[in-house]
Amino acid sequence: MDLNQLQEASRQMRISILRSVAEAGSGHPGGSLSCTDILSALYFGGVLNHDPLDPELESRDRFILSKGHAAPALYAALAHTGYFPVEELLTLRKLGTRLQGHPDCRLLPGVEVSTGSLGQGLSIAAGMAAGLKLDGTDQTVFTLLGDGECQEGQVWEAAMFAAHRGLDNLVAVVDRNGLQIDGATEDVCDPGDVALKFSAFGWNAVEVDGHDIEAVLDALQAAKADRSGKPSVIVAHTVKGKGVSFMENQAGWHGKAPNAEQLAVALAELGAADSTEA
């Protein structure tokens, strides 16, 4: 896809996120909207080697959503790339659905690992990357973390392990939106300069505007191609609730569904007020 197509994919994913969370009456729109452009670059930009028609493809790259509460964004990416019907997104969090509040690998194709307990995704990704190294394969493992999640000690144990093992087939992306459920990350437990911290742990670290899809795409492609003996991290500076004016930079929208009136305003801002886009 070209840049315009990637931006359109992001727009459609944001519409899907809002519709599904509103239909469910619960969920996490803020952190889902902040990482949408990252997932657009990853899934639609040709970075991730995957096949919706063959989710267990042996040569596939792996993606782990460590910040599992952003499941609406992952589900939107999977649906819009063909893993399941887009219409199914409206079953989010409903009884009997495959679209649980956090991803469940037992239910949904394209989900590598069930996630939700914050701080664990990087460890899982590092273990997968180490296993692929032992198998002598060339696949890359990608994982997306939240910046509040980086307050968890397990993240830094995994970072140390990955550098020690030279896991240059591991790429972490940190959604650095500066907010978590209790407010600003700097007020709750300031993670400081996340890129500098990863660098100190022996990682290749870069920072990008997480809503500049071209910059994100370039960073992902470069990190995937780098086999210098170090894992890579991309610290993506984002806006919580991106794309919806009344949600942007508001911690209160971390885990709250919009009502019908708010949904209408949000969809209008995304140019979908009178459309049937899912």
C-alpha cells in the first residue's frame, strides 16, 4: 500500500474501534486509537510476513500485543486484513464471542498469544525470538507495549535477557502516549527516557512520531532488517485517543465506551457519520 492507502486503513480501523467499543458498552478506546497507525504500518505496510488464509504459516513473523487491553485495535487490524469478517467486530466483549476484552489465542486466528497481564508480553516475545534463533529460522517477532506498562519490572528483565542473547530478530514498539488509567505516566511512576533506558540495556533504540505512518513504516522495516546482534525498540510518541478531539490526551478515555451521542460526534470527525463502514 502507498501512504494514502495506509492512512485510509488507519481511518477505517479507528471507525471500527469506536463502533465496536460503543456497541459493547465497554472497552479501551484511548490506547487503541493511539496505536492504530502503528498497527496499520505493521499489518498493511508489508512489514509483517503473515497470511490471513493461513494463520499458522510456518514462515510467518509473530506479533504479540503486550498491551492486551488495546485488543479493539488488534481486532480491527485482523478483520480488515481478512482474518475474519469485519462485521464480527461488533460482537466485541459479548457473550460467546471470539473477540474477548483481551486477545485469546484459543479463539481467534491471528492471535499468537493470549495477553492482558501487563508486563509479560516482552518476555513472551523474547522467548519466541530465542526459540526461532535456536531453530535457525529468519522470522521476526514484533511486540507492542504501553508506556505505563514499562513501569513493570518484568519488562526490564526481558530487555536484559534479549540483549544478552543477541535477539536481533526481536522488535519492540512502545506506544508512548504519556497516559495510563490513573493519569499521566510521569505522575504515576515516571518511566523517564524510555529510549535511553532500552539503549542502556543493550538495545538499538529509535524514536518516531507514532502518527507519522511513513516514519513508523521506515523504522519497522529498518529494525526488521537489522541483524547486528542487538534487539531493536521503536519508541513511538503518540496521542491517546488520536483522531477524536474530545478523547485526545484525556486519561479518562483509557477504559470508557462512548455513548450514542459521543459516537456520532467521533464518527463525524472521522468522516463516517453517514457511512456503513464497520
